[in-house]
Amino acid sequence: MVNLKDQTPPSAVPDQWYQVRKKIADMRQTLPRVLKVRSSMMIGDVYAVIYAFTTDGFTYRELRDSVESVRSELLRVPHVGKVDLIGVQNEVVYVDFSTRELAGRGINTDQLAESLRAQNAVSASGVVETSRDRVAVRVSGQLKTIANIEQLSINVNGRLVPLRDLATVTRSYEDPPTSLFRYNGEPAIGLAVGMVKGGNILEVGKDIAAAMHRVGKDLPLGIDPHLVANQPVVVQESVGHFTRALTEAVVIVLLVSFASLGLRAGVVVAVCIPLVLAITFIAMSIEGISLQRISLGALVIALGLLVDDAMIAVEMMIRKTRGRLRSLQGSHLAYTSTAFPMLTGTLVTVTGFLPVGFAKSGAGEYCFTLFAVVAIALLVSWLVAIIFIPYLGDLLLKERPAQGAPHLESRMDSPVSQATGLGASAGVDGWSPERRHCSSSRLPPSHWWSSSFFRPPTERSYS
């Protein structure tokens, strides 16, 4: 058993297994000849669909030939990478002999095995060269049928004896079998269909189902395909679960936002959810992170954290605009006063997933997308909260002046306000209605509506 260390990086795994196979090939000549050395790189393969083929009235060889024809058809399906047969038993030839009879004729088993091995060996017998061609010459005589094996002559004390006089030759399957595949307790042959890297498993599943429906009509009566594993359905259920969780999270966030912040502020918070998810999906596509169990779970985890920064920014904007500051100015103050604290909180949350993302183990490699997706979603939510939310809040959170009343906002530096002391009493939060009424009563109406009070925007200043 050869196991790689957990800290082996994924990019180095293929080369490590190549080195293992090369070293075993180097020492193969030192191993006993009865040992068989095989290497398989199918350990980490994941198949999209697995079918089981059973038969009633056909031989195992006929069943295998039918499955091979189905395999050839499935290889033509777009985005199908590999199609493997599972549980196939290899045909072998058994030579059964009696050790007592061989001993009576003066033949040992090693001599019999060497005769069979030498007869079936194929080696180059030379070449024929012409002015244009170079043709390899090989002698015939390979053992291809049971009759050829039975007619093989064995040297017994200077006499050639046919093998059929010394042993019984039969054709069967490996016993014990190297692998078995059963469906509902019946012997079967499995057909596993894999997908190319980067393919859409849902589309591949539909194409495979259509191809099997077409091929199944041409199968002989008595050979039946059965669907054993269907990974596209599992993926579709996972996507559906995420969609339901996303819908529930959006509804809960909307209810909480509308109940606590009001209609317009709730709309600002709600709009950031699809925007953050859209940007997150784009970033995942750029980084090569596909939608699978771990990445979908990370999105579900991040759903409850996506609106935190947006709610903080909206709440700060509401407080500033209620203080009679202009909405754009309130958006600017909300950005400057909360951007860095929100970034700090976001980074602290992302830091909590660092052990998952940088664990030097198989579990860390498997769960890396959990850290990556959560980090991308939270950082995108912070960017949306400091860039998009202030702009949207400036459009939706404007304070509407009362009908028929002049639109007074932040004119604290006018000569009239300085004379009456309104600027000192109001500060950056603007005027209260009570103070405005008391101060304006000291001035004549003509002075209150004077043009010097309502100066152009270029002469205004804001604290």
C-alpha cells in the first residue's frame, strides 16, 4: 500500500504516482515471474451515471459484447470523457492435469509450464528490407484456440506427446474473479460514464439519458439496462436546496429590514443580495470554482452575513439624513465613518475560515472552496455596502420637504443665521422646528425671505 502524505499539494499528486509506477517498473525484473504487477489510476475518478446490464437467456460473453456496443455509442455523446466497464470477468484457459500421471511419465510441472510459455511467446524473427520499406517478419504458431492448445506437443523422454493426453484444457472465466458487479443479487456488468473536466453535469445527464433511450431500443430482448447511480439528479437536488435556502433567507431579510428600517431602507438592503450573489458567481467562475456541495454550502453559510454591512450603511445614512443633512452628504458621511470598521469586521469573519482554507491535508483540499466562497462573498458584500449602497441610498432616502414650505437645509453660515445664533445652537444636525420658529419670530418677514439668506450653492458651506 502506497499512501501520499496529507501535505502533498494537489498539483504534485500526478507526478508522485508517476514516480511510483516508474520505480515499480524498474524492479519488476527482480520479482517472481508468477506475480502480476498492475497499476490503476481510476481511484479518484467520479462517474456521472452508472448503469447495470442484466441478462436472461444470453451468455456472459454475449452480454459483454452488447455492453461494449452501448459503450461505443455513449462515447459519442458531447462532454462524455470516459466510459468504463465494471465487474467484467476476463476469459482464461485452464489446463487441469494430474500430478500422479505426470510423475509416472517423468514430467514435472515446471517443464509443462515452460513448454506452454515458450510456445505462446512472440518474438521478432527478422526484417525484410527493400528500397522503400522495412517489414518485420514474425513466425506464426501462437495459441489462439482451445484446439491449438490441445495439440501442443510436450517432450516426454524423447517423445512428443500431445497436451490433450496429459491434461484437460477448458475455457472459462477467472476464478476467483478479480471483481464482481451485481444488481439486485443478479450477476451484471456495470457501465460507468464519466464527464470531461469543466462540463455541465446537468446537460450531460440529459444527453446520456437521451442516448440510452435510443440505444435501449436496439438491445436484444433479454438484456436490460438499469440506472444504478444518477449524479445529475443529486446535483439538481443540491441546487434546489440552495435555491430554497436562498429564497427563505431573502424573505427573512426583507421582513426584518422592512420592519426595522422602513420600506425605502428595506428596499436598499434587499437589492444588495442579488447584486452580491451575481458578483460572487462571476468571481467563482474566474477562479474556476464550480457549483458543488461545498461551494453551495458556503453560499448558504454566507447568506446570513451578506446584508450586515448594507444594513450598517443604511442605518448610518438614515441617521444623517434625519439630521437634515443632504442625502448625498449623509451617504458620504456614512461611507467615511463606517467603511474601515466594516472592513475590519469582514476580515475578522474571513479569518475564522482560514484554518479550513489552508489546512495541509486531504480535508483541507476538499473543503478549500468553503473558505474561498465565504471570503469572496463577504468581501464583495463590503464593496457593495461602501460603493453601491450609498449611491442607491442617495436616490431612495432623500428627505422630501413639506408641500408649500421652502426647502431649507444646512444654511448655517449665512449672515442671518450667525446673527440669530441658529448656527451655534443647531450644529451639524440642522435646525429643530421649535428653535427655527423662535428665531424667525425676531426677524421681519422681509428679512426672513431675503435673498441673502438663500445664497447660491457655491456660497454654502457644510460642516
